[in-house]
Amino acid sequence: MLLTVDVGNTNTVLGIFDDKKLVHSWRVKTDPRSTADELWLQYRALIEDYKLTGLAVCSTVPATLRELRTMIAYYFADVRVTIVEPGIKTGVPLLVDNPKEIGADRIVNTLAAHTLYGGPAIVVDFGTSTNLDVVSPKGEFLG
């Protein structure tokens, strides 16, 4: 089972996948003051019934990502972990002037849209801020 964690400025969305099937999802409030142990106590209560083999994380909140890294190192040592952040190879070319300014959430949205629906596509993300991103027919992030 794969646990996905999408940390946004207002909410964190967690999902459990069995292969490509979403088994369960949760939406919890993001608190950038939470420690690694507090995050673990919150997440453990949600995921304790599942045997995890993988963990994928993206975050737009640096303080929470820092604590998640600590939590992952301690509590998920035997699980394959992917953290989407600048520098990771996702296969999504970022055709913008400053790729480091593109948040992990927007990269993951681009990858998901192209994988699920092909391109070209427009991705609309109604998070704390609303983003519209354009995906080329080749799966490139155009902005």
C-alpha cells in the first residue's frame, strides 16, 4: 500500500492506494508548528490498519516538510519514500524561466493530469490559492 501526503498551506490530504485504487483518504488541518512526533501521532491513528510499502510526499510548507522528514526517518525507515521537491526527477520538463519557483504540488498535478488524461491540458487547483497550469501534449509544464 502507498501512503500519499499532500501538504498544503491550509490542509494536508492523505491517501492510501492499493496499486492504482484509492482505498481511503483524509483531510486534516496543516499546522506548520507541529513537531515530527505530533505529526506521527496524528497520521498513525489514520494509517495503522494498513501495511505500507511506499510513501510519497509533496509539500508547499517548508516547516512541515522539515518535520515530516524527521518523522519519516524515524517511523518509516523500512518504507520506500519519495519526496517531490526541486531537483527530483519526475519526468516533467518545467518550461518556465525559474523552475525552482514551481511548487511540488503543481509538478505533481501536471504529472497526474498528463498520466491520467494526456495532453494538452489545463489543471485547476482550488487550494488556499487557485492555480491554473498548462500542460503541453508532451507532458511539459508550461506555466
